[in-house]
Amino acid sequence: MKKLNYIPFVLIGSLVIYAACGKSFLDIPPQGRVTEDEIRTNPTASIDLVNGVYNVMWLGGFGPDVHGLQFITLTSISSDDADKGSTPQDYEPALQIDNFIFTATNPIVQNYWTGLYQAIARCNQALDKLPLSPLEAAEKNRLIGEVRFLRGYFYFNLVRTYGGVPKLDRVPTPDEANSDEFQTRATADVIYELIISDLQFAVDNVPLKGATQVGRVTKGAAQMLLGKVYMYRKNWQKAFELSQAVVNSGLYDTLSAYADIWRAKGANSIESIFEVQTGTNAACNAAIELYANSQGIRARKGWSDFGFGFNNPTADLAAAYEPGDKRKDATIITILPNGTVLWDGFRVPSRDSVENDRYSYKAYHSRTQEPYCGSPDRTPKNLRVLRYGELLLQYAEAANEAGNGGEALAKLNIVRKRAGLPPAVSGGQADLRQKIWKERRVELAMEHDRFWDLVRTGRAGAVMRAHGKAFMDNKNELFPIPQEQIVLSNNRLKQNPGYD
Amino acid sequence: MKPGLLKYVAVLMLFLCTGLAQAGPPADPVKGTVRDKEGNPLPGVTIQIKGTNQGTVTQPDGTYSLNVTDPNAILVFSYIGYTPQEVPLGGRAVVDLVLESSASELNQVVVVGYGTRRKRDLTGSVGSVSGDAIAAQPVNTATQGVQGKLAGVQIISSGAPGSQPQVRVRGTGSMLAGAEPLYVVDGVLTNDIRNINTTDILTMDVLKDASASAIYGVRAANGVIIITTKRGRVGKMEVSYNMSVGWREVASLVKMANSAQYTDYLKDAGPNVTIPSYNADSDWYDALLRKGMQQTHNVSLSGGTEKFLYYFNVGYLTDEGIVRSNKYDRFTIRSNNEWNIASNLKFVAQVSYMHNTTQNVNLAEVYNNTYRAAPVIPITRDGKYGNTSAFQNVGNPILSIDKVNDRYKENRLQGTGYLEYSPWEFIKLRSSMSANQGFQNRRRYNVAFLNNESTFLVAGGNQQRPESQLTMVKEEGTEWIWDNTVTFQKKFDRHDLTVLAGFTSQEYQGNYLEGLRRNVPNSPDLWYLIAGDPNTSTNTADGDKYARRSWLGRINYSYADKYLLTASFRNDASSRFPSDNRNGYFPAVGAGWVISEEPWMPKGGALSFLKLRGSWGRIGNDNISSNLYILTANSGLLYFFGGTPTLGTNLADIKDRNLKWETTEEYDFGLEFAFLDSRLTGEVNYYNKKTKDALVTVKIPGLLGDPDNEYTTNAGSFVNKGWEFTVGWKDNISEDFSYNIGGNLTLNDNEVTGLNQGQPLFRGGVGQQGNITKTDNGQPIGSFFVLDAMGVFPTQGAIDAYVNKNGQKIQPNAQPGDLQYRDVNDDGSINDLDRIYAGSYQPKFYYGINAGLACKGIDFSMDFYGNAGNKIYNGKKAFRYEVTDNVEAKYADRRWTSTRPSTTDPRVLYGNTPASTYFVESGNFFRLNNITLGYSLPKRILDNIKMEKIRIYLTSQNLFTSKRFSGFSPEMISSNPKQDGFLSLQNSSSPLEAGIELSPYPTTRTYALGLNITF
């Protein structure tokens, strides 16, 4: 065979080309992903980040949770207004919370923590980038205000659930992330200071309802939430002023038909002050995961049901309504022995066709009369976070505590009037206080307020124990810091009293 | 310079150096090629004209050329380890020869990466297994066939069809999921060899120590497995047909409680639960599992001439798997061709294609549900399914299998072409281009069904799918690798020098496209997206790209076959690290001393070979995802403002912007020996492997807001050190009777020596028990860290008597029948501070034993495999989702009840029963891995029917296992190989949480009958 002798040059040539290839061969940006650097230089990026904060309010399911079933469990099933429901054996962690026999390893306690901190991280990311935005100052401050409102709301839920928590008010640098500053708990007072400064910024920089898109944070929402926070801090004067400002804005009123507030036609109504927006899309996932469906009617036989059947209104709650209170049937679906017809005409066949006696009407979403695109876990039900009915009671309570019993009674009676009840009569500040609290329970039933409200007003122990729960004073007012988080902090997070 | 000039200058210099210049008039030389039995060329064979001093040695390609004046001369071919042969020339001009090995173990040529070495010349640790030994077993992936055959190589295999076993070379070499070795198939670097037909494999060589593997630099940290496929040899065409047919069944099953035991258990665990009265006693595993047929067929052609050699194989494999509706079919073609274009120029093309179809089952879900499903619910009755979901929130696993059709098709084209050119005999230039391409598509149809009486015996529960759903996925990946090397090999007197230098680069690009529509009719002919509701149409896509560039070099030097020296170097740059940390340098050195060659060693005694060697090397690991140091954003997050959909973004994951190489440094010392004419051979190795800046995915506190609460960083350092022993005996008693017996043993000790932020790493979440492993200084990676369960309180008296030193009751709230935990810190209460280390999944030692004999036409072989000293966490037993989850029969029989005050098993198991040693079990096992009995027809019959070989055999894989673990299998791959992303295929089990049994595919037992025909 012949020998061939010219090939070395091809190889040497290719070596030269190869060496010249240089460094760029290895500089490969992420494929299909926008990088942080690109966000910095993109003028609309900070707006996108703000939208991303709103989106986190849909977080639910069985992982990190902001407004899903785990939120429902901690805020509602925990209270005397609701039982865990569903079948007795379904979802043991929620049963533990219903009966106050949980420990710090309860997954709900963990997932609500991680969900809220995920939401706070999105807020901090947006707040980190917003100052770099080329937007005009007013516009920029509006967006910052919206995000700070949301951060304040998330922290408010955190502090009410766990007490003092680590204060993350910015994106920590990699070096800082493991520092004691972030890995230890701030006091509840420090967290409340942060919440108040966030909400005050929102009050000062966010436009009124009507001057901004529906669904965005409004000045009224910020005023009401800040008023509520002051109510928790027992700063009655501030609570009163802020509540009054919302009333005086003239932009809100009670919706005459109470039941309509939770229907699609009542979404973003005159009553609404802040609500989580949802909708339908092709992927059919534009809603809070496991909000409506987890509370839907659960079949036992004979039909295809509407959900998992959790968070059932208790008999105790049903009994709390005065005779003739229109709100009772708007709040509770009572399953009758021979069936119950719902507002949209659907007929639940019979009591023995379902698991439970009562379901929440406020979480019911009609699949025939309201937008529905077919995925039950993401039923497009707006969550009413703040509404005028609550504002009036907040106003009334603050007024009463501030010594203005007349104003208090007037606002209380607006609420009662809509409910079809006669006006209440005040028997003095203490009597009125009790009446306002009672009204809060029935007006806001199944709206994720009851547990925190009982703790706020110091009634939790007595009420819960009377309801048969193993509630322990000076312990169960707060939920435990998740055990895994304590371990991950290298024991720098200290546990709440009683949970060690 | 002109080419000619360059060449002559070089030749002249060499001649001056070596003084080997030959004078005299040229005559027509005798030429030829010397090969071994496998057809591999043998370099360095000495050829001498008998009775003279004239001679030569063969070139790297086995060829030689020798001037012979006497046409009747006798040529003597000799080569260490091979039987010398004398060949009378008889006037011929071409003499090709096949040398028979005399002690093949030591003279075997092993592939060492960008070259080959004789095993006796190695200074590092390399293990080899022949393709025949792998193909003889009814296994689907080659790796599984290596189990128990090599010291230092631990293989954990799953029974799932089409899955790739998990390999640990010399202990857990990485904390990351990518603790898998690098595979090099004919020069193609890959993570996935499921496309390789075991029939095509000539040899598998495992580069175990850093000095051997450092030539692969950054890819080598977890060992390198080099697969060489078969080539044709000169001679007439050889046709062979190999087939086997058999079945597989589950090797070990966990028996669950029956209805009576279950009902009895629930009286204690859930007294409020109303048990539906179906009069059922369902055995869910029995409904799920089956015997699966398995068949393989292979037809191969090989042969060639001096100018062209070919090997061609077509293979088909079908494996039903042991799970209902599961199926795996694989079709492979390989064509390996070699063209000798000129005497110094060769082109080789090795191409393989694979196509497989998998009927997939979502095993994690199905196994989990099968374990939990209550026996009191019928599986099906009157054509309707039992509603486990309504009763206990567990999907009916049989229904979930029946209502999904998930078909997966994978195509892979893998090939290498190289040109090899020798301008002079001692120089070899090679440029090789390899490509690895994969195309996959997946069609998953989810049948619609409602949770009412049209589907179930009763309505309710959350197992339903109101709308059907069709998902189509297309994925492709393309990778190219360009290697350029130059090899210089020359013998100067007794100095033997080989120098290799080269560069290589590689790029991968992949993309993924997924489309989905709902409301697609339930007919396979309509399973196209167009048949679905366009208003429900969604899609998503993704991509990946990475590159590496490297320089490499190696020097092998030996003097008088006695003193051996190796040095290698590699520089790697990888796009997966930030530019400041991108370059890595990976040097290695090794030395060997063949003591038996020393003149003072007695010759002709029992000792036939003795070698001492030692080496050091540094290697790296970049087996992480592509963009782990760059912060990226998720876009397309929806929200509504004024009813208008608006998109948002968020910054996705927290990243370590200073990510760097993980590096491993390893020392290796070995002693190799052979006695009694190499009938007894053996090897002892000691290794010490230190890994620092180990890449690992760590959990981070939730307050940082990372969506999955974990990130990848350089988290720590650890050491693997150990001993390996291999010994083998083989002998031919007579022409008709030979036998062999051998074994290997590996002792490994793994210990974490440093943690970069001083933070122990907690992993292994088991439901409400939280993280059950802790990786901390002084402990093996992924050690179970749990409470110490001392037994069960049989009576209230025992609870009252359990006090600490101050007389405080330690578990005052316990009830009789609850577990008793040791108060390790003696503080009077049981909490996290009382946790202890309770072992890890890493074995302290593992071993293999093999034996075989051949007598007349009968061949018999068996091999055993086992490991010891490791622990398993029975996660499936510990992870209680609901009170109504079923329990194991053994537990039900042994648990505490008021009438049977057991001290071993607690009364009930709840989700918040703490993690404790109660769930930790021994991982020891010993197994008859393979047993084969074969019969080959005698030669005289074959000659009559013009056949080369006919062999029929019976074989069984995994016939017998002895284990202490109560679960399905002590061999655990936490989950199946990631099925999307074929080139990035990894077992997703992180070494930080290895050995937690949640829902593994059970190990299977295979019986097969096979036939080999060659003509």
C-alpha cells in the first residue's frame, strides 16, 4: 500500500484554528432564560417583577403555600368557625391543627412559612430592581408602594402566625445570607414596624381606586390594612383615622346583596377593597391552587363532586347567627336530608350522597354560571382579602375603643341593616365591644379572620376550649417555627414557647 | 519547510540517537500483521530470524516488515505472556500470525484513554471485563453485567426495564447526583450507555484510580468506564446468531396486611374510621405485578481483508417488565468498519443506532399507592374500580395505570470516525470526530374519568380527571466531540517510550418542546394535538447548551520491562463555571517496578510475575447543570389587571455565583502477582481519595425565599480510602477439562472531613419525619441521623419506670405500645438533641465470587455478589400519609396490642412518629448473581454440518438472594433515571439521601434459555 504524507499539515492547520477559537466558545449564556443582567438593562423588567409579586398570591397546593388549602387550615380550620371536614381520615396534618395536637414538624406549618418567605423574596427582588428603572418618580413610587403593600400583607400574616420572624427587608448578598442578621428572629415589634412603614409608604404613594387598574393595590386598600394593623397594635386613634379615610373617600359601599360578594358578578364590586384576581386561560391555571376546590362539596355516592370537602362551617357558627340573618345562608351550604339546591340551580342529591353537613358558600364557585375552564384545582375564584363590610366593623371597633361610641354604633348598624337585622343598641363601651366582636364573627365567617381575631382579642383560649380543642394558653396563640427551619438555621431560630 | 525535508531531518535525528541505522542493499521484505485471538493487533512482538541476530518488532498496528535473504528461513515470534511460535517462511512474502496468550491476564491490552497499554505495563489501577462475560448474562445494560466482577466497583441495579444501574467506583466520589462514572464508548464521552447492545462489546475497562483516569480530567472524578466495541478481523466472513428467551419475576416481595390484620390495626390507629363493608381482601401487589417475558435476538456478520475489516450487528430486545402494562423494546444496529487506505493511513468508522419504545408507568406514584391501598377495598368488581381515594385518599393504582397511555420513543445515533496516519512508524496522528445524537418523543394520553359510579363502586374522592389530556413531547440533543492526538512510540534499546499529546473540544446543544391539549377523544388514531380542544392548547419549550475545551498529554516510559513510569496532564475548561473559575489543571504520575524481572529474582520457581506500583493524580467533576452560577428569571407569570392578562417575572433560584471545580486527589498503591505459570493471579490495592470543594445541592433556609429551598454549591471535603483484593485461579487439567475460581473484596471507608460553611447538610425528607440524614464531619456522607429506639413500652409500668437521673419521667405522655427512645443527653425529654448516627447506605465492604468449569462440551459458571456493613432506612414504612395507609403483614403480626404486649413493634405508626432506629435496617445481602449451564456441540458434528459453533445454555440472573432487609430490595436507586434529557441522564438519587426506600422498582429474577450459533 502507498504511504500518504501530506496530512500533518491539515492537522497542524486545524490546531491553529482551534487555538484561535478562544474563550468565546465557552461563554455560553443560559438557553431560554432571561438573566439577571438582562433584567437590569430592560426598562420594563421592574414592572414585570412587580407583576410577578402579584402572581405569587396564587401559590397553593401541597408545597409552599400563600393562599391555598394550607392557608385555609391555619386561618380557618384552626378556629371554632370551621372543622377540618372531608372524610375523617383525609389529610391528617390538617386534623392535627384542627385539634391542636400538631408539633413543629407539621408540614402545613412548614409550607406556609416557606410560601410566605417566597412571596417576600419576590417583593424584595422587585424592590431591589425598581430603583434602577428609568420610569418617572411618581410611577416608580406607585410600583414600590404596591410591592411594599404586598410585603406588608405577607409579613402581617407571618407575624400573626408565628410571632417575631426573621426580618428580610432586602435581597441579602451571598455573604450576608447566612449571617445572624437574617438567620435569627426579629421581635414581633420590629416586624410590626416594618409592616407599618411598608403600608404607610403605600398609603402615601399609591393612587385611589379608579385611578389605577382594577386588581392593583389602591390607597384605600393600604389605608384599610394599615388601620387593621394598628387595630392589632391597639393604636385605636390611628386605626380610626385610617378607616375613616377609606369611608370618606366615597369610593366604597356595601353591596346590597351580601351573597353576591362571593359570586363572579360581585368580583371587584363597590364592596371590594383588595382581592386576589383570577381568570381563565388556555392552560387553565390562572387561579389560586387548591382554594375553592379544597373547600368544595365532597361526594360520598351518586354524583361527581365539587371538591375535597375541607373547611366545613361548624354547627357552632351556624348557631351564632341571629334569626333572620341573611348572611347565614349566604355563608353556609347546609346539606338537607333530601338534597340542597344551590344558587346556580345545581342540586346536591341528598345528605347521604355527601361527606359533610355543611360547606362554605363563600368558597363555592359555579361551574355552569361562572367562568370555569375545567381544572378543578385551579378554580378561578377571586379571594376577597379586604372588603367594605370588614372596614365598617374595624371602623366601629376603633371608634368604640377611642371613645366614640356613637360613630361605632352607626357603622355597626350599616352592617346589620344589610344583613336584614334590627339596629343594635349600645349598652356602653364594653357591651358594644362584645357586639362588634360578635358581628365580626358572623359578617366575616369563613373569610380567614376568625383565628387571628380570637387571639387578637384575647378570647382564643376560652372559646377554643369551649369548642373542645386542646388549645393551651401562652402556647397555641402562635404556631411553632417549623422544625426543619430551626435545623437549617443551625438552631439560631428559637422555637416559640411550649413547642420545644 | 517542505514536508519531505521535515521528515528527513526527524528521521536523521532519530537514527543518530539510536544508532539503529541499517546499512546494506534493500531486499524485498517479508511483511505481515500479528494479532491476538480477539483480532487485536499486537504491538511490540519480537520477530527474529532463527539462528541469527536479525529481527524487528511489530508496530502499534501489529504490522512488521523484515528483510530476509533466505526464503527458507524460520521466523520466531515472541511476546511476553504469549506462547512463542516458529514459522517456516517457505518462500512466502506475507506472514500473518495469531499469537495465543499464555497468561492472558497480565498481557491483556487495556484501553487507557486515547491509547492502550498492556496490563503488565500499567502504573495505575485498571479493571477489565471481557464482552463475552457480559453478553453471557441476561442483562439489558452492560454495566449490570459487571456487577461483582471487579474490586472497587460497586454496582446497584434496579429491575426497571431500560434503566441504567448506579455505579460507585471506590466509594461515593461525589455528593452530587452526578456521582456516576464517565462512559467512553469508542471515544464518545457519555453518561448513558443504555443504547449499547451488550453483544457488541469487546471489552469494558474501568479506570479506577486518579492516575489512570486523569487523562479525562474534569469528567473523571467518579471513575471512567471505557467500552470498546467489536471489530472485524481478517479472514472469512463469520456469521453468528445469538438469542435468548426467558421471563422475569419479582425477586422479593413485601407482604402487606390482609383485611383482617388491617381492620385489627385500624381499631387502634383510627378508631373513628368506618371501614367499608365490601368483604374484600385485596392483594394490590399481586394485581400490579406479573411475570414479564424477555427476549433478545442478535445477528452479526464480521470479517475482512487486509484493506477492509467489518463488523455488523442487528439486535432486538424486548422486556415486558414486571409491572402491569410496562414494556420496553429496543432495536440496535452497529456497523464498525476499518479501511486501510494506505499502509500508513487508516480510516475507522464506528456507528450505532438505537431505537426503543417504552410503555411507561409512573412508578413512583403507582408503587406508593400500592403500598398504601387498603386491602378492604376491592381492586375492581363488576367492571368498576374500588374507590381507595374516597376511603383513604389513595388513588387506586390499578386505575391510574389503566387510565394512562404513556409511550416513549427514543432514537439515538452515536458514532465516531477517525483518520489515523503514521508518517513514520513511530508517529501516529489521529483526528477523530464523534457525534452523539438523540431524538425522543413521548405521547402521554390521560383518559378522562369521573369520581362517580360510572368509574367506581362508590363516588367520591379526588381520583378523577374530568377532561382527557394529551401531552406530546419532542426532545433532541446533539453533541460533538473532536479529538486530535499525536502518539510517539519508540523502543530505544531497552527504553520504551510512548508520548501522547492532544487537544479535544466538545459541545452539546439540546432542546425540548412540549404541547398539550385537553378533550382529545380516546382513540389511538386521534392521539394528535389537532384532535383536541384548541382553546386548551398550551406549550412549553426549553434548551440547554454547554461546551468544554481541553489539552492533554501523557508520557509512558519503561526500561527493560522492569521500571515503569507514567505521567499525564490535562487542562480542562468548562462553560459550566464562571470565567474566573473555568480552568482546571489535572496532573498525574505513576511508577511501577516489575520485581519478577530483576535478575536476582529466582527464575523458574512458583512465582511468575510480581509488580509493585504507586501513583498520584488529580481529577475533577463538572457534572452539574449548565447555568448554576447565573441568576435567571422565570418569565410568563400571569396575573390579571382590569381583567387583562398581564405577564410578570421573578428571579428564579438562588445561585452560587462563585461556583468552582470539585477536585479529587488520589493516591494508589498496588501489588500484582502471578504464581504457577500464571494459574494463580492476584492484586492488592490501597487507595486514598480526597475530594474537596465537593459540589452539592444543599437545602437552604426557607426565609431566603428560594422556590425549592435548595441550591448547588461547593459544600465540603471528604475522603474515601480502602483496600481492594482480587485473586483468581484457573487451570486446564486436560484438553477437555478446565476450571477457574476467583474472588474480589473491597473495603471502603467514607468520611466527611470538612464542610465549607461549617454547616452540616440535612437531607432525605421522609414526610413529617423531616430530614433523616445528616452529612457532617467525621461521618460517612448521608448518615442516618435519628432517635435511638430502644423498643416498645409493654406496660404503663415501663413508662413510669423510664426516668432520668433526677427521677423525671422521660416520656410521660407515652402510652403502652409506644416506642421508647433513648434520652441521649439525659435531659429528661426526647427531642432532636437525642438523635444519633445510625449508619449509612454506603457498605463497609462488598465482594464478588466467581467460578466456572468446562468439561468436554459442557460449560458451567456462577458468580456471587454481596455487600455488608450498610444500612437502609425503611422510608415507605415511616412515611405515613394517612392513618388508613396499609401496613406490612409482618408488622401487623408483631405490633403491640393489649393482648400481645410486644416489645419490638409499636402499637400504631403515625405520620408524626419520629424518625428513629426502628426504621433503620441492615443493608447486608449476598446473592447468586448469575448461574449458567451451557452445552456446545462437539467439533466433529459441527464439521459435518459446516458450523463453527452451536451452544445452548440455561441461565438465571439473581436466582437466590440472602438479605436481612424487609423491603423489596437492598439495592436502591432512589428513582428511575431521569427520562427526559438523554445525554444528561443521571439517577436522581443524591448520595446525601441514599438508601431511603420509598418506591423502588423491585429487583427481579430472570430465567432464560439461550442459543449461540456461528457459521
